[in-house]
Amino acid sequence: MNRFNLLPPAVLAAVLSLVIGCSDSSGPSALTVSAQNAEAIAAEGMGAVDMLEGMSELVEGFTDVLENPSAQTVVPCDSGEMSLYVSDVNEPGVFSSGDYATLSFNQCIMNIGEQAMTLSGSLTITAVTVEGAEPGPFTVEVSAEFDRLVVAFFGATMIIDGGFTLELSSADGETLSAIVSGEYFSFTAQIANQAYSGWLKDFRQERTLNTTTGAYLLDHDATVYNSQLGGTVTFDTSVSFAGVAPGDPETGSITATGAEGATVTLNATGAGTVEILIDADADGVDETTINTTWDVLNNS
């Protein structure tokens, strides 16, 4: 499957770019916005984009087993174990609505290039809608549920819980669309001697990609908590981000809203640059402007 890939295939590296956290969605309050934390807030928003994209690509890769229900393996473990249960509920051997697969991992080590990824726990993927066939038109919608899926990669360990719905479609076989949405998705992370935990609420990400030109559009909305920042922030895309894969967006705008309506707005201004506008007193007037680059934000 793996039809949709805006970024290079470092799927879990994208997830690790967002180390956010608190597993209690009712606890933290809205973050107080200031010129001092504006860049960190902007980086947080783009880290959430990468995280959802990375996890949706992970699910998309494992969805292959639903398209071939008779398959006994998906990606073999170089060591450890992976078990697979497939329920082919409708036409035998045909990928159809209601089919589901549960993948259970026990210290399953997969060598990915020069890196090794270790998986434990389980992931269940269920086909919600299956219409048409590739190259198009087609629509495939699956739900993904993570049950304490432990992922160790690039020297970090994460525990993932919750789930989302992933819809993939194409009207012409050239322009692909992916929509990731859900109510709650949480994880903890251990990096070196530091532990983090985090969640996204009420999230929705829409991506389109022209497979011929590489041109893409991206919209992202979510409420996120970050233990490093100390409060929740709600992100809303006002102008779709646009660029050419695998590059950063050249245009587009996303606004983060914190406590008492204060905002941080991130504008893509082309040539690898971004503009960050801060309205800390929520009067509708931006008091501070920070000019920086995608490279800086991506490595924050």
C-alpha cells in the first residue's frame, strides 16, 4: 500500500520530533503565550503535523495485510516475534468493509537501513470503507487502535495508546488524498534519562499530493499538550500549507491559541523562511514578529 508519503521514510523519526505530554487530558490548562515561548509553540505545531503523518504512514504500511488476507506475515521480525490475526468477514480473499487485523509484537526487531526498530504491544486495523480500486478512483478508510504499542527507535522508546481514522483516496490515480482524524491519541517517551508523555485531542489533518509533480497541500487542526511548555495549545490552519515534497512549505499559515485567546501565527514565507507573529494580549494586534527558518523550527 504505502501510497502516500510527503516526507522521507523516517516514519518514527517524525514521531520523535514531537515530545509532548501529559496522559491526563482533563488536567492541564491553556498555555500562557509570550514572545519567549512563541518559537517553541510554532515548532510544537509542526511537530504535531509530523507525528500524525508518521503514524498514519506506519498504519498504512501495515494495512497491506487487509488487502491480502491470506498473508501470514506483514514485515518479518529479524528477531523476536510478531503474531497476526486476520478476520476476513465478507468475500473471502477480498479487501472489504468490516475486515480487520490485529498485529501483536513481542520484542520484534526490524532492521530499517542502518537503524533497528523494536516493537512490542499490539495494533488493530479495521476496514471501515472500501470503494473502487487502484489506480482510481478509490476510497479506503481504516480505523487504527494502538494498545500500549511500544516503539524503540533512534535511541528513544515510546508507548502509544489511542487511535485514529485514516482515509486514503484518489479520483484519478495521480492526486492522492489522506485524512487523519480522531478524538484522542496519547503517548509517553523515554529519551536518554528524560521521560515525557503527551496527547492530541480533536485532531484532523488533511493532505493531498500530486504524485507526478510532488506538489502538496496540508491542513492541520489539533489541541496539544506539551509538558515542556506547560499548557495546552489549539492549532488551526487558516491557509493551507503548500510546497513540493519532500521540501518544507513555501506558503501557508497556522495559528496557535493559548490562554485568554493569545495567539502565535506561523506564516510560511518561501525560500525556507517563516514568520512568527505574536499577539500576547489577544487584542487582535501582533506586538512581536520573529523571522526564522524551517531548519531552525525542525531542529527545535
